[in-house]
Amino acid sequence: MSRDAAPKKRSVRISGHETSITLEEPFWQALRDIAEEQRVSVNQLMSDIDKDREGNLSSALRVYILQYFQEKSAQQTF
């Protein structure tokens, strides 16, 4: 496993609460890219995802990222 694929734990503030989230670096980068594209902070993006999630936040973030890029890819093929 490359170093970039190793999970990284980060402390973040979501909806006013401190929490730790563990994600692999490519997912952290994807969150930064999506947040920049949507003109929101990464913490705001994570708060929005957190409001609609079921289960584990790290998993919800990964699923959101996957769905985001799948939808973006589908839009570009038309």
C-alpha cells in the first residue's frame, strides 16, 4: 500500500462539534476539490454530508465522494 493510501486521522469541527475522521489521502484531496468547486469550506461540506448520513461518517464521506464523481462523469459523457 502506498503512503498516500494509508488512512490519516484528522480532527475537524462539524456542526460545532470536534470529532476525528479517518480517511485515505485521496479522499481528503477529493473533499478539498469538491469543496473548492462548490465554494464552501471542507468543514461545511462535511457538515452537509453529516446531516444526511446513515451510519459511520467516514463511510458516508467516501460514498458521497464516489457518487459525486460518478454523477459528474455521467454528465460529461452526454
